[in-house]
Amino acid sequence: MTGIGAGLLLQLFLGALAVASALLAAPSLRSRAGGILCTLIAVTGFVTGLSALLGATGGLLIPIALPMDPLRLAPDRLGGLFMLIVSGVGILVSLYSMSSTRGPDASRTAWVAMPVFLVGMQLVPAATDSVSFLLAWEIMTLGSTVLLLADHASRATVASAGIWYSAMSQLSFFFILAGFAVLAAASGGTSFTNLQIEPGSWAANVAFVLFLLGFGGKAELVPLHVWVPRVLPEAPSHVSAAMSGAMVKIGVYGALLVCVRLLPDGPAWWGIAIMLVGGASALYGILQASVSSDLKVLLAYSTTENMGLVFLGLGASMLLRGYDATAAADAALVAALLLAVSHAAFKSTLFLGAGAIIHATGERNLDRLGGLGARMPVTAAAFGIASLGAAAIPITSGFVAEWMLLQSLIHGGRLDGAVVSVAASVAMPLAVAVIALTAGLALLTFVKAYGIAFLARPRSRAAADAREVPPVMQLSLALGALFVLALGLLPGPVAALVAHTISPNPTAAVQSVGLGGVSLPGIGAVLDPIMLVVLSALVAIPVVVSIIVSGRRHPHRTVDLPWGGGGSRARPRMQYTATSYAEPLVRVFDDVLKPSRDVQVTHVAESRYLVERVEVEQRVSDVFETRLYRPVLNLFQRYGIVVRHVANGSIHRYLSYSFAALLIVLIVVSL
Amino acid sequence: MNAALSAIIIAFVQVVLFVFLAPLLMGVIRQVRATIEGRAGAGIWQPWRDVRKLLAKNPVRAEGSSWMLRAGPVALMVSSLLLCVLLPLVGTIPFPSIPSDLFVIVSVMLIGVVALALVGLDGGTAFGGMGSSRHMTVAALVEPTLLLAVYALSIPAQTSTISAIVETRLFSPAVIISPVSVLALVALSIAIMAETARLPIDNPGTHLELTMLHEAMTLEASGRDLAWLEVGSWLKLAALLGLVSNLVVPWGVVTEFSALGLALGVVSITVKVLVLGVLLSVGEIFLAKVRLFQVPELLAGSFALAFLAVTASYLVV
């Protein structure tokens, strides 16, 4: 047996062990045992994925009783990369869950579901035929649904989130199943090597649309993202981290599997369609995130944004490859993959950080937080670094990925100085503009998230009494932040490795230069983050020295009332909140967000001109949910009420139905 | 002389020159405005005196404010100094492993934007938050214009390295007056006005709460914290004006290292930045600050210009 086969088998074994321990262990030991075993599963997956990414081959053959080929698990390099992403997030989440879970989150059911979810996510990228792919996909969905529903008994919103999640997951699954069915019918096989068909044929087009709907739903793309703002905030934080950091990437893997391996060289409209969906998701996601004041809703919508950018890169690479701009196409695809990797690092850290805040304060509404930086320094540092990653600020992972995407786009419009096509020369500037607006709004979003939660003064009792979380949770947060920084400081080796997964000639696309810098030889661009750090350190020396000198001579004073213009110290309630921070943006994008405002003015009894109090309520709802899904759901509901008369429970009526059916069958047969 | 060494010398000269030049530029801008408005003015050295005064004071910090109030101003200062290192101001000889890539430069500038916004929030007052919120909204809306203008400028040179762009303009001046370049430069200038909090987006001379953007964020800072915030912002303005002037009038910039060339480069960029500062100041006399909620319209207009510039360079040329 090969190393990869052994790794996969060990994972399955550890998974079974974790399920057994969850069922048998005493409640006091359950979380610790489960956490350790899940960490081991993730570490095994990490090693297996890494060796697959480095080019090791081999796999596992699982014979099944059904009259089909055996299930074949043998990840290629691309699969290895995604196993690596999933298990990296898995390590963070498992460590964290060891001490974060309590109450219903630490129930027997939840700890049975956790290893099932983790192993399921590992098996999807390892699958080499559609049957094992779909099976692993369903195991993953099942595990995550159970984990989400951990707390359904005490909170009604969790149950509603569970229904949305199940419905949308099954919709995704249906589309993927249909896509594979179309491909299998056209090609006559189920294994990925047999599934390839002519990309121009109608079957390929139908399959592409079905796959885009299916995988797009899992990857939280607009308009199939409606489950995200309900599910990710309601799930326990370590589960949201796993879902957003890892599970969503499986949707990306599916899209890559279709667009790069099964149906490469599709027509131009495939690339344009993916770019449109990706761009719309990026803009809509970040706009909703920037106006949200619920920390976890904000992070959930930001996931939609990031996945939108990944798909934008994928679409651009497909479009450019069609015009033979290979260097730019490869760079765009590597950028999309780097975005996926870096998103896994920073978003799981952010969700775990949000979990730490909830753990310490019980609040996830930013308007009631504040001043946590002094009270929870480790959480603040990790959350801050991950926020920089999400805002694509230099020396974090997010920056490198976005830089590479922009480079590939601005060099994609031309090939050897000639314009490649009208479509590309309109699509590329629009894509750059979308990325720029997205990046700008992401900056605002994460300045808001970090600044309101961790800086200034506490806005509630709960925030004022916050204490730092237990050491294991701190360790997991610190590890996540370390990933974000390491990927940002040493992007070269990572990018070179990632390039192997998609290009037959990887060194032409991406090379590692200097101390971990990255270079795109095909389009002539270089970035060396370590040099940037060295330069910053050099220019910072005189500033810091002068601060030390002047600090010794003129020490600072801390006062309660520095510049209280009116004379009395402004109360913490008077600070800007997350809602007020986003208010200018809500006004600017009023037409897109369509916020509902409710202003109630109570006048003083004696005079209409004097106001006793004013109440303002503003809600920003999801436009897609209210305008697209509600009407459809209402239609079904009405139809359901009508159909209820047909099946009203009367046995006579049912018998007459069977009789009528029998008659019809007999008539049809006799004709 | 080898390229790396000459790049280091030029970067060093640029930093020293701009640290000296930035307060002077502010002094000139304020003095010109005062003279035109019929006031005596404080003289062109006043910003220098202000900085010296601020550095010699004990900073006062509010209870409950965090390390951000200390680190933020330094981060802004470092980001502005990095701009002076990376932009081709005196010479166009880039560092080999970190060329003056425009996307990197924009991101370095954003570090300063973020630091300032966080300092504004950290004071724990309504003013700071208000300034921070408006500042970030404007920064977010400026970003598309900025990157598209950069994109348009990068097309003739076929690279996003700003040194190469300036050299292309120096060796084939016809590029400068092409419609694409003019559109891109106008868009870039509007974006820079917004980024550096000048009229018509922000009024640098006001302390009226309804109109403040930049000033509101620095209200809680004092002593050396305030000094770094001020000098950092001035440096950013000076460096960006230097960039625009080198894009419009690239002559005088050092492309081959020599002592005489360096001296000429220093003189030419000083003159260019100061002249542009005077023009800016005169221009601002005729402008009023637009309402905050009309700023997006202005920025949408500049975005349209930048977008036209990019598509025109593909479809028309």
C-alpha cells in the first residue's frame, strides 16, 4: 500500500475511533478526547494532502456491495492541495473545539458529527469517480447539518437555519448529481478519466450550467448564498470556521474539477458567466458585510465576497486561456487558488476569534462591544492580523493573492502588444474595478470590525467584564494568525507549489525568487514581501529612536478628560457604533441595499415643537431573499394549501385514487 | 555603479529630501492661500515650528485608549516614508527585488489610511468615530478610480512598475499628451485629492464638525502622536504630488546614476512639487467643499474617466 493509501485508511480508522469515543466517553472527557482525535484526523489529512500535492501517487480502493465499480480514492495534486486546505482548517478547529465546546455544542451527537464532517471533507478531493465524489459530498453535508443543529432546542433561529441549510444543500447536491448524470450519459463512464467529453457539445453546456449551480451554491455565490447569513452565524463558532474556511473550498474544488480537469477549453461564454457570477458575488457580499453590525453575519457575507473573487479569477483564467494568453491565464488561476488558501487561513481565524468574543462576552453584536483589545490581547492580535489578511493589506496572505490577480488581469488584455479581443478588453477593466471596489469596502468592513470590537471603550457591561479565553483556544488563534503571516511573507514557495496543480509547465507561470518572494515571469512582475518588511524597518528606525528619546524627556500623561470639548467626559454610549460607522455607506448604496427605516418621534405633551424622544430602527435585509426566494416560497406555500384538499386524510378518497390509477393503467396497457 | 547601490542612494536621497520638503510644501500652500485671501499668513516655515513644538510636548492620552494611539501614528509615518522610498521621485532606478509596482504602492498607502482610521476610533469619542467612518467610506470609493487610473497608465509601458512608466513617458513624450493619458491623469488627480483630504472632498482648514474628515480623526491625539500624524499626512501629499508631477513633466528625473544628475534630479523634483503645491493652493481658492453625500458623485465621475481611459487605450489606439 502506498503512503497516500495508508494516510486515507488511517483517517477512516481515526474517524471511526472518534465516533466510538464520542459515543462511549464520559461527558467530562468527551470534548477533550474528541478534540484530540479530530486533531489527529486533520494532521493525518495534512500529511496525506501535502504528499499528494508534492506529486506522490497512490490511493485506496474500497469495494462495495452495490453492483458498481469499487470506490476509488486517489487524490491528484489539485486534490492534495484542497485536502491540505481542509485539514489545515481542521487542525485549528479541532484544537479550538477542545475547550470551546460546552452545553449542547459538546453533546454526544455533535461529537459524533464532527469527525464525520472532517473525514467527509477530506474524501471529496480524494475521490476519482463521480460515485465516490457524491458519496463523500453527502457525508460532508450530513455531518455539517448535524453540527449546525447542535443548539436547536434552545434557539428557534437555529432550527430555521437548519431548514434553509438542508434545502440549499440538497438543491446543490441535486444539480451536481444531474451534472454528473449528463456527463456520464454522454461519455459512458463514471470515473473522472472517462467523463471527459467534447466541450462544445450541448451535453457539455448543460453539464456546465448544472455544475455551476451546484458548486456555486456550496461556494456561497449569489444568488444561491441565502443560506450563508443564516447558517454561519447560528452554527457554533468552530463549526462556522470549518464551514467557511474548509467546506466552502470544496465547492471551489468542484468548480475547478469541472473547469480545469473534466471540461477544459470550454467556450468563451463559460469564462464570462463565471466572471459575472463571481463579480456580482464579490460586490454584493462585501456590501452586505460592510453594513452589517452582527460580527458573524459580517464574516459570513465576507465569505461570499472572497469566493466571488476566487471565481472571478477562475473565470478570467478560462476566458484568457481561450485567447491563448497562457501566462496571464495561469497567473489568474494560481491567484484564485492562493485566494482560496489564504481565505481558509484568515477566515477560520476570524470565525474562531468571533467565537472567542462570544465565549468571553456572550455578545456578537458589534454595537455592544468595544475595548476588548486591552482585555483579550491574544484574541485581539490574532483577529487583527486575520483582519489585515481579509482587507488585503501587505505582508498578509490576502494581499499576495489579490496582487497576483490584479497583475494577471492588467496583463491579460493584450498579448505581445496586440489587443486579444473586445470581450477581454471590456471584461478585464471591469474586473479590476470590481476587485478595487471590493478591496476598498473590505478595508472599511474590517477596520469597522476590529476598531469597534477591540478599540475604544466598552459599550456594554458584558464587554467591560470580558476575560481572555483559555490557553488552547489562544493557541489555535495564534496558529491561524501565524498561517496568515507566513503565507504573506513567503508566498513564493507556496505559489510555486500551487502552480504545479494546474499547469503542465509551472515554472513558466510562477517562480519563487529571493527570500520567499514571488515572480510571474510570463508577465514580468515581482513581489518580495520580506524586502518590504526590511525597508519598513529601515525607515522606521529614525522614527522609533526619536520616540524613545523624546519619550524619556517628555513622558505621556493619562487623563480621564483629554479634549472633552463640552467639559464633561463623553460617555461610552456616545461613541460611534458599527451601525453608525456604516451609515454613510448605507446612504451611498441605498438603491442596492434597500434598507427599511422606522423613525418614531414622541412629542412632549404640551408642544408639538418639543421632542421627548426619537426611536430609529434600520434593518438591511438580503435583497435576494426578499425579492427572489420569498415570492417562490410563497407560491409553493399557496400551491401546497390548494393541494391539501386533494389529500385530506379520507381513506375513501385514497381508495378511489388507487382505483382510478389502476383503471388508467389498464386502459393504457390495452391500447 | 551597480543598480542596487544606486537604487539605495536614490531612495535615501528621496527620503531625506521629502522629509525636509513636506513641511515646506505645507507652508507654501498655506502661505499662498493666505496671501491671496489678503491675510498676512504665518510664513512658509510655520509647519516646521509646529512639528518642533509638538515633539517637545508631553502627549496626553485618554484613559481606556490602547496601544493603537501610539502605534497608529508611527504606522502612518512608516507608510508615508515607504511611499518616498518606492516612488520614482528623484530617480527611476528601482530596487531589483521590489520594483515600484503600482499595486504595492497603493497598498502601502492603504496601511496609512487604515492606521489613521483606527487611531480615530481609539479615542473613544463621537468625533473620532465620525471622521474615521467618513474617511474609510471615501477611501473605499476612491479605490476603483485609483486602480483603474493605474491600469490605464500601465498600458503603454506594458508593466505596472511606475519607474518604467515614467521612463516610457520621458523617452516618448507623445504618450503624455495622448487622450488616454490625459483622462487617466485627471482621474488620478481627483483620486489623490480625495486620498490626501484636500478640497473639494475635505477642507483641511476647518474644525467644523459637520464637514470634518481628516481633522476629526486627529482631534484626540497630542504631542508627538499628533506630530507623526501631521508629518505622515504631509509626506503622503508631497510624495503623491511628486508622482503626478513626474508623470506630467518627467524631465529632470535621474535614469542613469551620476552625481550631477542626482543634484539636478533633487532640484527639479523640489521645483516641480513646490510649483504643483502653489497651483493646488490657487486652485483651492476657487473651490468649495462639496457635501459629503455628493462626494460619491464626484468619485463616480472620476471613475468614469478612468474607465474610459482604459477601454479607449484598448479599442481606439
